[in-house]
Amino acid sequence: MNRTSLLILIAVLAVCAVGAGYLYYQERQSGIDIEINEHGVTIDGN
């Protein structure tokens, strides 16, 4: 494996790791959902 291929492989793995970390972070976020519609206001705590 030459140096360019190795660097590309490392970059792809780094992008995958960052993407997986971001998705995990988004799933772990807690907070509230506020929905306003024709039936009124709904507040849902996660």
C-alpha cells in the first residue's frame, strides 16, 4: 500500500469516526419538544 492510499484510508476512517460521534451526540441530547398547532401548545420533556 503506498503512502497516498494510506492517507486516504486514514482520512476516510477519521470522517466516519467524526460522523458517528456527531450522530451519537445528537441521540444523547436531552431537552424539550415544544409543538404549537391548532390543538394548542404541547410540551414534551425527553
